[in-house]
Amino acid sequence: MERPRLGVQGLHAFLGTCTSDTAQSLLTATMSTHPVINVDLVLDRSTTKEVLRAVLHSILFHRLFGIVKPQTFEVQDVTMPGVDDPEIKQLIQDKVDVFWRAVDLRGDKRGEINVLFTEKRARKTWYYLSSQEEEVPWEQWKVKVVVQQPTSDRERQKFNSGLATTLTETLRTILKHTSSGEGRSCVPPIRDSKGISPFPVKITPIVGGVDLS
């Protein structure tokens, strides 16, 4: 049985029966849909930091939209694009280090690093448009990681061969999304082309359900 739809008038009527905080939360949840792209990685302990740096660089390379000086990373014979910028390099290095220290202490060796792109908009409430700004997400990448330790050289060689395939697939995922209709249409209008990115970027390591940002 199909659920009844409120429509715009029905939604406003319903919000009118709520407290202002509840109404604001409901309206924000209704309006803040954005693409979420998952990248799944199973990594050798010895190459985890190197791979994560390259993957994060590749995502940012395709999503910064500012003045970007390119560079490349060679990981398991796979060439991955990156951003040659001191602040971006340090940001990625810091987040990867935080993630690594936390995940290395866990028995299951699992975690994720989220990359969130936002734009600044005038804050909207259920009854008026505020002069204050808020950051509204327009795209999110979830890099999910499992770290393993090969027990022999033969196993490590097999693992590294599989990693090359995984990295190639990761690049394909990035290119497929960013060149797709959804990937292009979700990007907000670029009003300021100065600097390396016209949009705020947040990188968040998460291990054991704990936000380590």
C-alpha cells in the first residue's frame, strides 16, 4: 500500500504543529540530500598509509575546482592524481596519521575516512530566511578500510597484485561519478574561483564509531 504524500502545503502544515527546533531538524533533513560514494579498501598493513594518501589526493584532485597544481603518486604500478599544495598535503597527512594510530590499536583493524564537501548558504528555518550562514553538504565520500597483515612473501605478492586491481577500480569509481550527470549536477555554482577550493572540505577519520576529527 502506497504511503500518502504530504506535498509542500502538507509539509508546511505539519511543521506548523511542531516546535521550532523539531521543525528545523525535519526541514534540514528533507532538503539536505546529497550523493554518497563508497570506496572499499582491503589493505596490507605496510602500505595502508601510502594508499590512503593517494586515494584522498585523487578524490580532492577531482573535486577542489580551484587553482590546482597537479602531481602524481605511483602505488603498486598504478598512477594516481594528486594535489601539489602544502596545506592539502599536510591536511591529508595529518588525517591519515590519526586514522592509522587509532586503527592500529583495534583488534578488527577496521575504520573509515569520510570526505565531505559543503557550500555556505543563508540559514533557512521553517518560517524565514536568516542572515546567518550554514554549511550544507553537497557530496560525501566514504573510504572504508580493512587492514590485514600477510603472513608470507607469497601471500604479500598476491595481496599486492589484488591491491593494484582495487586501486584501478577506485580510480574508475572516482572518474565515473565525477563525470556522471549526478556528479556534475550536485556541484553548487562556483562564485569564487580564487584559491584552491571554492567550497569547504572536511576530512574525518572514524574508527570504532568514534569521530577523530
